[in-house]
Amino acid sequence: MTSTVKPTATTGSRPSLPPELWTTVFEEVGGANKLEDMAWLWMDGRYVSKYFMSLIEKLFRIRYLSEAQI
């Protein structure tokens, strides 16, 4: 049986989740506002791929940095 999923430049031969699902996953990881989880997302999770970096940075801009006060 052959796969009907066509490879793309970003996914290789695997199917990819849509950005909305990845954002939901990242929100759940950092959702409890546990410092170690948020630190992992920012310090390590962003460097998994350029795609993850853009999604995690968007999440931080919307969810955490918008509430920050200087």
C-alpha cells in the first residue's frame, strides 16, 4: 500500500500537524505558567526547527509578553 501524503520541503515524507494544533500543544506545555516549562519552551523548544521557533515566539508575544510590565 502506498501513502497518499506527498512529501514537502518542511516535512520530508511525514505528514505535519497544522499550526493551530502545535500552538495548542505549546499552550498546554506552558499553560500552567510553570517556570521550568516556559523556560524549556523558550530556551530549547524554539531551536527544534524554524517552524517551532516562529510558533513559540508568537505564543510568547501573545500570551506572556503582552501581560508584561516594565
